[in-house]
Amino acid sequence: MPRKSSRDLYCLIATMPKSGTWYSFFFFEYLNLYLTGKGEVRKRPTTYRYDGLGITKAHAHLMCPGFLESYLGDSRAAWDALQFRTPGINSGFGPLAIEQGHRFDPQQNPNVRIAYLYRNPLDQAVSHYRHLFWLEKQIQPAAFRAGLNDWMRKDAIESYLKQYFSYYMMTQSHPSNVIRICYEDLFRTPAAVFKRLAQFFDFKIQTDDELGALLRALWATTPEAMRMLERKQGHAFGDSKTKNDSHMHGGEVGKWRRWLDDSTVQYAQRRFEALGLSLQDFVTT
């Protein structure tokens, strides 16, 4: 049954491409389906009303809503100088801001919840580069390595910092509205992370039926079940041209060690330090 809410709660899951996007999107699709017992699982991550959860939820790749207007700290000039050089990293900001940005801005709406799923920047670069340039697996390993390291320095680091820093600062200024969750936790303990997300979005289990819906949604979004869904639709999520392939590639943590040169990693560290961040905070595990 639809869940009544005493307030109009707006929720956002923000990610970079290849950092748990489809995984987290489908969890809430299935959870809402099992809670209401009606409708269908949608396959386009955008803004929907979820009656079973009593929320309106958006799902997009974008910088944190409200950051541009609220952050005036010491690193603002350095952040302004950064560019979104990597495709897709901020693709959802324009549509969300134009259509209903005030509803997802903690500065303007206290009833907003933003969950930022982020992957460590080195694995993020490997997975995104493969998605953009190696879908047909035609690049030899040596060429892939050379292209990846060049792309990492010129584009990927700057794009990552541009997005990540906006959430890093907003979790400090609006801790009740914005949380950060690392992809590695989602990969290792998906049930715990999805339960945390549901609770953050004000969904608290009240009945045995709701508990059953949560457990079914967790099963439906296992990697195996997600791949079965892709095979059923005949192409990878979000890309009808990508036949016989998948957005689900194991989610390996630490794959960057096989592909990125030490000099590239050191360069990334210097770029992070310029914004008061440390690469070691992401890659120690």
C-alpha cells in the first residue's frame, strides 16, 4: 500500500558513471514494486514518485545541488578552476536544476536527503575509461594502459575532483541532509548499505510485509539477478547499442594497480592535496 508521509520528502542518489548507478537505482525500483504490489520496474534513472516509500526520488550524475550558492570557503577559487572534462560526470545537473532544483537544494528545502555514492578515484577511472573506449574489447592491453594513464591525467582526475569536492563540503555544512557512501562498502556489504540508504530516506520497517519487500529487493539486485535482467532485455543497462555486454563487471576493488603507472598515481595525489584532500583516504583498502 502507498505509505503516507507527513512531509513531502525529496531524495537524491548521486553518482559518477560506473560507480554503482544501476545497482542503487534498481534496488529502489524493486523495493517500491514489492511494497505496493503494482506497477513495473522502470529502466530510466530519473525523477519518480515512489508511493510505497512515500518519497520523490531523483537519480543522476551531478555536482551537489546547493553547493554553488552555499560554498564560499578557501578552496572555492581552486574548485572554480576545475572543469568537468569527462563525459557524463555532471550530465544530470542542468535538467535537475532547471526542472526542480529548489526541491533538491538543502539551502532551500530542509526536507531533502542526498546520498552520494562514490568510488575510489583510481578504480573509477579504470572502469569509466573501459566503458567509454573499450566496450568492444578491441584495444590491446598496452594501448589501453597508455590511453588510460593519459586520460587520467588530462581529464579524469579533474572531473572527479569537481564532483566529489561539492559533496565533501556539503556533508560538512548539511550533515542531516547529505551523506557520502563509498562504492567499496556497497560492493562488500550491499544489504547493509541499502538498509542504511532506505533508513536515510525515512523508510523504517513497520510490518513483516515491509521486511519481506526489503529482502526481496535485496535479492533482486544481486549482481547475478542484475545480469539476468540485462540478458532479458538484450543489452546493457542504459545503452541499447551495447549488445551481449553488461554494466556489471564484478566491481573489483583495486583493479587500478594493474593499469595505472606510479607517476600517474603520484600526480593524482598532488591534485587532491591542492584541495585539502588525500588520495590515501580512498585507496588504503
